[in-house]
Amino acid sequence: MRADNDEQAVAPALEVPAVLRCVTATRYVAPLREGGSLPALVEADDDGMYVMKFRGAGQGQAALVAEVVAGELGRALGLLVPELVVAELEPELARAEPDAEIQQLARASIGENLGVDFLPGALPFTPAASRALDPVIAADVVWFDALVMNVDRTPRNPNLLVWHGRIWLIDHGASFYRQHAEPLLAESARAPFPHINNHVLLARAGSIEEADERLAAAAGRSVDRVLSLIPDAWLGERVGQRRADFAAFLRERLEPPRPFVEEAELART
């Protein structure tokens, strides 16, 4: 999704793609040091600008998998998520970076990384934006984050942007956080999610139970399509098993009754 010459034009919400577009990074523009994993702003061969999330960073490829699964599932539910692409990083670009820390990260990330469409002029989410937000949209975001166990949508770090008056969801690498600690993610599908108490939109949200009625069926229909978008290279040696594990987690978590809905509704009230 590239900005055109009309700065006032608002790019439409994208549908879940059949496959993630692939681009090649041609220029390293700047590091984004506010992110713990040191993402970077890059220009690509389609003339677009992307925030590149590196496969060689902290949580590695598992975080990129979470970004794709959560991001594209959110898109399937009608939430606004910048376009996600597979961003190829070639050795020549890594060698050209003078900063030793960035060069080391780039060398560890040669190949397929994640690119997130850069929204020029987007502003960080603020309490003022929260007051203007439709409670229905806030409830949908809370429901979605409870589903994917996103621990990183807090007042301190909302991971929300305001672009042309609309709220966009970014940075989903902390979703499905139990995948880093448990042999099978699916084993935690019915686990409680107390982190929902810290959600930045909880106080503004309308009924989570009504959000569940709006979203659960669409989420269930989208599981296979979303999981097919994960590049095999990010799943390690157990590609089929890893996809099946995510599928089992999401299907079990969506099986009624859904404890995370009651949990979020209690936290809201």
C-alpha cells in the first residue's frame, strides 16, 4: 500500500490476501530505536516504504509468525492493519550499514523478513483519540486481542496509530506469547488471559459479549486462510506441525463457550 500524491487520500482497508506480496529491500533508511527488536524503515523495489521486522531479532521468527497470524486475522475481522509483506533482505544491503549493531542484526536476517506498510504522517494513539473512538470498535479490538493473547496493547505501549482519523493496529509480535514457553501452543487455548485487564481500550469498549456475536464466526472461517500466509521459512523444520498447532489453538479458543469473552467482559465492568 503506497501513498499517492494526494496526502489527504485515505488508503482503503485491505482484504486478507491469497498470498503475502514479496518485495526486496533496496535502501536502509533509518533504525526505529523505540522498538525493542530494533526494526528499521526501509525502501523496497516497489517504491514503497516499510517497517522491516527482522527474523534475527530477539524473539526471532516466532514473533514474525505471530505478526502475520494476528495481523491478518485482525484484517479478516474488519480491523485496520497496514499491509504485511515478505521483505527480502540481501547480503549487499547488510554490508552497507555502518552501525555495527545494525549490521550484526542485518547479517543474522538475510532472506525473508516481515515488512509492514509505513503510514506516512501517522500519529501515536493518545487518550484524546480514545475518547473519540466508537465503543463498538474498541470492543472489537479488545475481543480480538483477548483471542490472540496479545499482551502488548497497554496504556504504556498501545501499538495503535491514528491515520486520517482512523485507528490502525500495529505490532502483533507479542501475540500468542505462550508459543515461546510451551511445546504446543494449543495446550494453552483455554487458559485465562489476565493481561486483558491492562488493555488500553478496555475503559472505552462497549459490550465484549456483543463483539463476540459480531466476530466469532468470521474468525473461525478465516483460520485456514490466515495460517496459509505464513512463509515456510519462519516455521523451522516442523512446518506442518507448527501450522496445525496454531490451527488447533485458534479453533479450541473459539469453541463455545469462550472463557476469554466472559473474562474480558468482567474486566470491562
